[in-house]
Amino acid sequence: MDVIEVIQKRRSVRSYTDKPVERDKIQRLLEAARLAPSASNRQEWRFVVVTDKKRRAALAEAANNQEFVAQAPVVIAACADHDGHVMRCGQACYPIDVAIATDHMTLQAVAEGLGTCWIGAFYEDQVKQILGIPEEIRVVELLTVGYAAGTPGPRSRLPLQRTVHWETW
């Protein structure tokens, strides 16, 4: 499968089977994240892999009671151990870098036959408490991972001509 095929096949999965995800597949997702680019090669991302059923249920509650978070056999808390560095453009590095690493995981998941869903709707303080994450670490997003219980259809996308400008705006 080439990269564009993986990108085209990626979907946000919100319904999972109860089949456990093999440890080697999780390792390959984490390796894909580790290889992601980061500003000034800071590599500020840190990941907490959660497979425990009770912890996943608690995370679902902390994520606005989204039941599929508990249903997914794996939830990865994508975090940042950051130094507050801001790029010259004015953007903080860590949320962008963690997002890139997380997206590498979503694409690797497609290649592994797995589904994922980014979760941004959660209470960070609750997630930190559930997972014992230190106060200075930021939880940027949660990622559910598992075998999809069906294939979601494609979401609509704006045409390129509405999103791309050449040379000037």
C-alpha cells in the first residue's frame, strides 16, 4: 500500500470489536510516532498506552462520556514533556509536534489493519489523575486504537481549489 492509499483509507473509528490489539502492532505504532519530525528535533512527545478496562472506562468518562473510548482495546494518551519553546512564527512547538507524531500512528494503524480516532474532547486534569501524569506534562490528545467494527464512510472534504492558493492569497 502506498502512502496516498493509506491516507485515503484512514477513517475516524468510533466502534470497535473486542479483539485485543497485538503488542507488536502497538510497538509499530509507537515506532512510527518516534520517527516523526519535530521542531528543532525536540522530540517532546510522550505516550501512555492504556489497555486496562477500568482505566479505559475512566478515560471515557473524562472524555465527555464518549462510550467508544472505553470500547477501544487501546487508548493512547499523547502527551508533551515540553520546555515552552515557541517557534519564530509564534506557534508553540509541542502541540504541533505531538499532533504530527499522533498522525504517524494513525497512518501506521491503517497499514496494520487497525482503526483509530483522535480525541480532543477531554478534561486534561481528569486524564492526568487517572493515568498518574505529572502536573508539568501536557496531555495533548487521546487516540483510540483497535479493530473497527465496521467501516465508516468517507467524510466530505473541500475541493483543492477552495483550500489552496498559488503564489499569493
